[in-house]
Amino acid sequence: MSLKVGNLIYRGKAKDIYETDDPKKVIVKFRDSITAGDGEKKDEIELKGFYNSLISAKLFEVLEDAGVKTQYIKLITPGYMLSKRLKMIPLEIITRNIAAGSLVRRFPFKPGEEFKLPIVQMDYKSDEYKDPMLNDDIAIAFGLVNKEELKFIRKTTLKINEVLLDFLKSKGILLPDFKIEYGYDPDGNIVLGDEISPDTCRYWDIETCDVLDKDLFRKGETGVIKAYKKVASMILDKNDKKKWNVEI
Ligand SMILES: Nc1ncnc2c1ncn2[C@@H]1O[C@H](COP(=O)(O)OP(=O)(O)O)[C@@H](O)[C@H]1O
Ligand SMILES: [Mg+2]
């Protein structure tokens, strides 16, 4: 397959964004770099980008099929996703179904406690300010978004949560929480961007309760790539593997 990649627009901690011939489209390259703790802990894990691109592509397709508008155009080849070029909104929208991570460090929740209603949390995406949690009024005062846009983001996020919870459950995976990012597409609509991978979500195996996400790396445990591979093998079906020419 011939892959024409244009100039590099942005190099993040885990992905590179490249121009294409079309100013409305970019190529998102999923790298093997992995970081935790605001980039303090860093490593390269072979094939991480490969699996993350496949998992993200599959979940974007599931969401598009359920009527959620996303950046996703297609997975050109594993590692490289053709996407709409977005003007990103610097918010990390975190949805929580089960208490874990920073929530149990900052608040008196019991780890593993299930919430009756999902919690939608917003952090300001800023390495300089260390991603502080914010609320609607702060986001609006910053001029990051207006009230209607926040309403749309919350509604869309809850729908994304429902769709992902159902789909992943059918594949044997629990979704304690996940982080997503939105941006404005070239027509000015707010759509889901970035990635939905084990770097940005917690995935637990329903049967074994095994952790299948970046928490393994955060805690310095082994088997990170084995877990990412397992997620890919659990969620991709025969047609996906044929379409993307992969054996997992
Ligand atoms: N479709 C898109 N168009 C433009 N930028 C995007 C798109 N999707 C994601 N981005 C941005 O690309 C950057 C690269 O991703 P990543 O490596 O995760 O960076 P970061 O270290 O900033 O989280 C992020 O800042 C993300 O907001
Ligand atoms: Mg990122």
C-alpha cells in the first residue's frame, strides 16, 4: 500500500499529526511512545501504536454506526488513521462508571465502587498547568466553549459511554472510565477526536478482572503489550481483521 504522508503538524506524547493533500484531513500516526504522570514516566513499547490504532479505529466505527459524529474517516493501514482535521478544544472529558485512579486518590470513594449514574468530569488539557479539573463556569470564563456547546458535549459523552459500555460488555470487557477529546471539524461542528485506546481508557477483563490498559505501565508491571493485544483480539471480528489485513 502506498502511504503519502505530508508535513508534520504536531508531535504529541503518543501520536503525530500529519498534513495530507486535503487541508480538511489529517493522518494521525499512533506511535509506540508511552507516558504516564504528565510525561514523567516514559518508554517505547513495540507494537503499542499498531494495537492502539486498531482498537481506536474499531471503537470509532462502532460509535459512527450508533450515530456519533467523529473525526474518523478510515484506518489507512495499522498505525495510520485518516481523520478530519479538527481544531481541538483543550478539555479532557472523563467519564467514570467505576471508581479508580485519581478519583479515589482525591475523594473518599472506594476503589471499584460502581456509580449509579456515570460521572462526567472535565479537566483543562494543559501540560503547563498539569491538567487541573475544572467546571462549566471556568471553561466558559476561559472562552474554551459556550453553554450550549457544553450541553452538547455532555449529552454526546453520555451517549458515547452507553455505546461503548454495551459494545465492550458484549466482548467481555468492563469500562471503569475513559478520557475523550472533542474538536471543531472543518464545517464548525463539534466532533469526537483523538483516540479511544488502552492509553486513554480503563479496560478490565469481565471474566478474570485482569487490567488491560495503561495502568499496568503506570504501576511498572509487565505484560503491557500483551494486554493491549488482548483488547484488540477481543474486540476485532473476522471482517475487521480481513479489512485491515491483520492477524491477532
Ligand atoms: N483529528 C485531529 N485533528 C487535529 N488534532 C488532533 C486530532 N485528533 C487529536 N488531535 C490532537 O493531536 C495531538 C496529538 O496526540 P497526543 O500524542 O495524544 O498528544 P498529547 O501529548 O497532546 O496528548 C493532541 O494534542 C490531540 O488533541
Ligand atoms: Mg493525548
